[in-house]
Amino acid sequence: MQRYVITRNGKTTVITGWRAWFLSAVLLLGFWFLFAMVLFLFVGATITVGLLLLLLVPALGIAALFARLVSDR
């Protein structure tokens, strides 16, 4: 038996039956959505950092080689 007890401003409300199941389903979907958004945020940040490293490291290497070639030592 599913049951939720909510107390607000000294008034107690008990939610049972299909309303409790519906509340559980809504809360579960909400948490899944929140988890998916956090997951997408982290995956997006990881891809962005990886792409920047993939592009910047070789560019910095080429710039260092070019600077060494044109230096007037």
C-alpha cells in the first residue's frame, strides 16, 4: 500500500490509492529528467574540453616549432 503523509502549516494530509501512485510516477519522471539533464551537461562539457584539447595541443606544438625556426639565436 502506497501512502504519502504531508504536513503543511500544522495540517496533515494523507495521500493514498491511485493519487499516491500518480505522485510517485510524476516524482520518478521528474528525477529521471533531472538526471538526464545533468548527464547531458557533463557529457557536453567533456566533449567540449576534449575537442578543445584535440585542436589546441597540435596548434600549440606547430606554433612552438615555428617560433623555434624563426628565432634569431
